[in-house]
Amino acid sequence: MSKPSTATPDELHRRLGVSDAVVIGLGSMIGAGIFAALAPAARAAGSGLLLGLALAAVVAYCNATSSARLAARYPASGGTYVYGRERLGDFWGYLAGWTFVVGKTASCAAMALTVGSYVWPGQAHAVAVAVVVALTAVNYVGVQKSAWLTRGIVAVVLAVLAAVVVAILTSGATDAARLDIGADATLGGVLQAAGLLFFAFAGYARIATLGEEVRDPARTIPRAIPLALGITLAVYAAVAVAVMTVLGPGGLAGAVAPLSEAVRAAGADWLVPVVRVGAAVAALGSLLALILGVSRTTLAMARDRHLPHGLAAVHPKFKVPHRAELAVGVVVAVLAATADVRGAIGFSSFGVLAYYAIANASAWTLGPDEGRPHRLIPAVGLVGCLALAFALPLASVISGAAVLAVGAAVYGVRRMVPARH
């Protein structure tokens, strides 16, 4: 039996163990990305898709290791916002938090609309709003409830992906020669594919942003993050290999719904509706984890008055940042009801890479007595993040850089205003 929480009224309860943290990480990573990211990555890299996946995994591993060591050192809500503030200075922490909150709020709305488009295409906006309201309610009554729901979601998605891989590889329609790894790949194409695929790995940050709600964080977080990442990599690699062997790089690059088209090509048409359900459930899991992460970073920034201080309130009964969760839910619901942002969040990939670049720079400053990883890990992570960020399509780079510039300008204005009084 776990010990009763000793959290003060302004702190969150530590209720999550290793398995809970791993499941939340899996729910964040094994989401809608695997159903949609393979085609644009194949268009960029061709037969170098698997090389791009491997490169994305290496950068993700470095980021995960840096994040885990920092989270064990600073087990508070906010993730890289906290690490950047503590290790690099207030501005860098703020910039990481700004990028995360702005980019991921748009991602929340996009994911909600993705659920709506799968469940009821004619009423995607209405379904999206209903989903946001329902998940905000789940989060409001406690993080443990969110972890339980995420377990069910992860189980469904993993079962669907396993069915897809088994159906394809046992169909007799596969051709290992289709893999032909790297035959037509270019360095730029592999880098761009890695940048696109990296976004699908980025969910392990959710474990770190929930640091204030994890039991024994110095032990739990460094175990949970690599476990979640390793399982996700194995799943992604299996799916990518199966789809490539039946569609080939060209067929995958032109696929609108890659997994659905792959099972059709394998003669398993009965699986198509199952894949659609899996994609909807995966998007639901990603949305749940995104709302959790954004609300916790909002809480941390509100505590430091970078956002309205009232958002730092913690519910006396449920021990969750209820005002931050409601505020995030309202903003996401409004976006989901009024705009189709699915095609307008290219800056999210750029922003997530900038976020982890700050995490790696923060980890570089850790001392040997602070659990510092081998210096090569944050160095490779930092260089990898910057390389992948600027290898993204130009529109993503421009929009991502614009978000960073606006954040820096807001920070500068806020610093100047008090001096006038």
C-alpha cells in the first residue's frame, strides 16, 4: 500500500508509479502519429524511411535521457520550462514553456478534430468539442483517472497495430525487396523524415511534465521514460517494416491512409474499419496526454506569473491544477469549434525540437553529483534537435521561428512594463 500523500494545499499529489508513468508516455507517443506520419516521411526519404526512423529514435533517446535526469533532479510540474529556468535562466525556461503551451494547444485542437473526422466526418467540429469537454472532465477529477483511461486506450491501439502487422506479414503479399533501405535516399530527405517522425516520439515529455505527481520521482522517471520510448520504437519499427513490404516506398508516399491501404493490399479488407477505430482511439489518447501536459506547464508558468497567477490554483479535493485544466479546455474547445487547424500546426514539430534543444542544453550544465548523463548524450541531442528542426519543410521552420519570436517579444515587453511605474 502506498503511503498517504503529504502534499500541501498548493501542491499536486504523488499518485503515479512506474507503470502509470510508462502508460501515460505510451499514450502520448503511440497516438495518431503512427497512422499519419509514415506517408509524409516516405515522401521525404523514399526507401530511407527506416533510416529516418532510426535517426529520430537516436535523437529521442538523447532527449529522453536528458529529460529523465533533469526530471529526477527537479520533480515539479512544467518539464523543460522548469529545467531551462533553473539551469539556463528565466528567459530560456519561459521560451520553452511558451513554445510548449502555444504549440501543444494547437495540437490539442488538431487532435480533437482528428477524432471528430474519424468518428463522424460530417460533424467533426461538434464531436471535437464534445471530446475536449469529456477529457477535461476526466482530468479534472484526478490524474489517476486519466492514467486508468490511458491504459484502456493504449491496450486498444496496441492490439490494432499488432493485428495490422500480423495480417500484413502473414498475407503472402509482402516483398522484402521493397524495403531496399536507402537506395534512393538523400541526406536531406532522411533528416526531414526524421524531423517529421520525431514528433511521434515526443510524448515522453508528458512523464516529465507530470513530475510533481509521480511517486519517488528520482527513481520512477528515469525508469519510465526509456521504457516507454523503447516500447514505442519497437512498435513503430514493426509497423513501418510491415507497411513498406506491402506498399513499397512509392506506394506509401502516395497513401492517404497508409495503414488502411496496407491492409487492403494484403487482402485483409475486414481490418479497414478496425484501423479507423484504432486511429480514432489513438488520437483520443494523444489528446488526453496533451491536455495533461499543457495544463501542468500552464500551472508552472502561472506560479511564476508568466501567465495569470490564478491559474496556479490546485483543487483542494482532487489535487489537480483545476483552473489551468479548465482554461486549457476552453481554449482548445473554442479552437476546435471555430477553425480547422489540422493543416496549420507545422510549427509544432519545430517547436517540440526547440523545446528539447533547451532540455539538452540544460542537461549539459548538470554536475557529476547531480546525475549528469555522459556529456555525449546532451551534445548529440542538442545538435540533433537543431539539425532536424531546420531540415523540416520551410513553412514549418518559418512558422515555428515566428512563434519563438513572438514569445521572446512578449517576454521582453513584460520585463519592460514594470520599469515604467
